Amino acid sequence: MIRLALCQLRTELDQAETMTKAHRMVREAAQNGAEIVVLPEMFNCPYDRAYFKKFAALGHQEAVSAMSAWARELGVLLVGGSVPETEDGKFYNTCFVFDKQGHQIARHRKVHLFDVDLPGMRFKESNTFTPGEDITVFDTEYGKMGCAVCFDVRFPELFRAMAVRGAKLIFLPAQFNMKTGPAHWDMSLRMRAVDNEVFVAGASAARYDGFSYECWGHSAVADPFGELIAQCDEKEQILYADIDLDRVEEVRASLPTFNCLRRDVYTVAD
């Protein structure tokens, strides 16, 4: 059994204040027995185009160094939500993952950027960020795991590719909004779990009432049968879930959807 902790924190306008709060929540999770701790998408940067480049200019290296230190100090596998990363003049929405010794073991740059024009809401993440190019699966002491970021969840091919590469638990730092959250958040987590008969852990930011971008919250964990085994509301808190990765093979044996892939008819990258 592995204890997960999803830190649903509210991002403040002051980065130092947010980082201090994030450290405190990761420490609390570790003290409560969490072995894997997950932060939300853009946890250290307000999710608004007006802040992306400003906060990226502060550099991602300090956040990466801090998360590495937290993982090492507290002895947890830390999925670092995402932060604005800069490289060669380009900006990325990036999740860094650290093992219990503080070593960086994965980096996922958000592959699918959030560009929408919904009634009452227009948002174009590609005005700031460059899309990533990698399918992110990494080895841990518990087995293979995968990572995606928010809008990536709407693309089942990416999750199928992670599953066929061996991931049994996929992390999704996210910030669904007040339109798409009520309509699609639970459904998306459950369907990607059902599609591949894996665990999917969706770590959302907490809602910041009155901010230009209000997040739905409701962090949740879906099991390989598509059931939500843990979920919270929109407020700032830590959500815990105890999971047994043997459940993946148990579900695949009883309902062998994933084991019956017709790779002679269709394929995804493996």
C-alpha cells in the first residue's frame, strides 16, 4: 500500500509566500505518512497570462532546487506540480519529479497547451508557452509511473502511450476552470483510468475566489476500475489516498480491456 498526498494549495501573488506554504504542506503530508506528494499545476505562479512571463523571469531553478531539497529532507517522492520553466528564450509549463534522495527523475513539459474560446472565457496558453514533445514515464521504487499536465488529459493517446510503456499510476497536476471543471474534471480522470486500467491522481490548485482565473479544485484519485477513491472540495487542503498497485493487474485480469489491445490493427508509441 502506498499513501499519496495531493496538496491542493492556493497560489498567492507573492512567490516566496507560496513556496513557504507549499513546503509546509509537503512537510505535513510526510508527517502524516505520505510516501508520494503531488503539487498542482503552476503552483508557484498565478494562472494568468499577465503573470506567466513575470514569474518565469524569476527563474525556475530556485523552485527546482527547493523541491529537490524538500524531497530529500522529508523522504518523499515529490511530483512538483508545474512551474514556468525557461530555456533558450522559450517558456514551458513544466512538471519536475524528484525521488526520496532529491534527485530529479523526470521532467514533463505540458504537451497540449490550453487554447480555448468558450462563451465568457477566452484563454490561449500558446501565446506564452511552447508545447513539450515527450511522453513522460519514469521508474520509481514502487514501479513505473507517468505524468501529464492538465489539458493533456483530454488526449487519450498520451495516456495510452504512458500505459503501454508500463505506467500504473499517472499524475495530473491541473487547474480546470469553473466551466470545464464541473462538466469534465471527474469524467476525465475516471475515463483515462478506465481506458488504461491504471490509477490517475489529479492534483488541482485550490480556488482563489475573485481572481481572474478561478480554479475548480476538487483534487481526486481514480482507481483502475474508474471509481473515485478520494476527492475533496475547492478549498485549500491535503487530500490523502492509499493505493495498492496490485489493483491494476487485478482489474486487468477480471476485465481485460487493456490486455486485449489489437496492436495488429492500431498502435501507439511504446
